[in-house]
Amino acid sequence: MKKILLLLPLLLLFSFTTYKPTIYLVPMGNISNRDVELSAKELNKFYSFNVVVLPRSEVPKSTKVNGLKKYNANKILEYLNSKYSKYNGKVLGLTDVDICTDRELNGKLYHNWGIFGLGSMSGKPCVVSVNRLGKNHSNDMVKVVVHEIGHTLGIPHCRTNIKCLMNDAKGKGSQVKNELLWICNDCKKKIKY
């Protein structure tokens, strides 16, 4: 009995020190398995979190924008938040469909602005689409995936370092290409799981 009582604190200490947060990756639509596997591997490497790939899900028809070949990213976030509410971790929807949101730039509001991804600030879900990233999109996709998970971890857009991955791309692929797969120290300090 004494041995068990002595081992119990060690087991508890070990269980707390080995805990790693989890990101649940949901393949949506016709996203390739290659993109899913690369995203899972790079998320694990970048954040040192567990990454669990869940079964493929369709992009809900209810998220499609009437009259356009685009899907509302905010509605996809609501869907992910609702469907995976019991999962204790972050949820990333990875898709090939064109996603959009309303966006204000330079004082002008643009409706159904096409985007690479959208993350819920300090929330559970985010969504990333490869649709606007082009054919050879692997590097850019990884940057966008890490960026959007960063938002769920509480990191806003960076205003400190132009090379920081947490900069706002403002819909420009050139911004994504110019960023490093790196988060500046100011942004790292803001991470909250």
C-alpha cells in the first residue's frame, strides 16, 4: 500500500507534464489526402500539439452563398463549432471549396470577399481553403493553416514584423509567399490554449 501511495504523486506529475493540447483536423469536400497529411504533420511540428485527423465531412450546403460558387467561412465556423463541440481542442476544417467573408479594407466594405482562411479568435474552430492558393500550394497552405490556428490560440494579426506569419495577407498571395514559417516573439507571448 505504501508503494502505491508513493507512486501516485509521481504518476499524477507525469500525466500533467506530458499533456499536449490537441488540434482536430477535419478534411472537408474534396481536399486531397496529401494536403491533409502535410497539414497534420506541419501543425504537429510547429506547435508541438497532438493532431488528430477526423473522418471526412462534406461542406454543408447551408454555407453556400446564394448565386455564387463560394461558401461563407463564418457559417463553416459555426458548423464546425457545433458539430465538434464535445471535442476538447481546436478544430481545423481543411477544404478545397472557395470560401469568403465580408471584409473591410481601407474604409470600404466588400461582401463575399474571397479568403484563404478564417479563424475564431481565441475560439475553437478555423477553416482553411486551398482554392485560391494555386496548383503548387503546399508551402502557402501550411503557412495559412498555422496562421489560422494561431488565431484560435489568441494571436491577432501582427503589427510588429512584416515577416511574421501572423500578418494579415489582405487577400494577397504575395504576402503569404513573403512571410516566413515563423511567429515573432511578440506574437508568441500572446499564445493561450
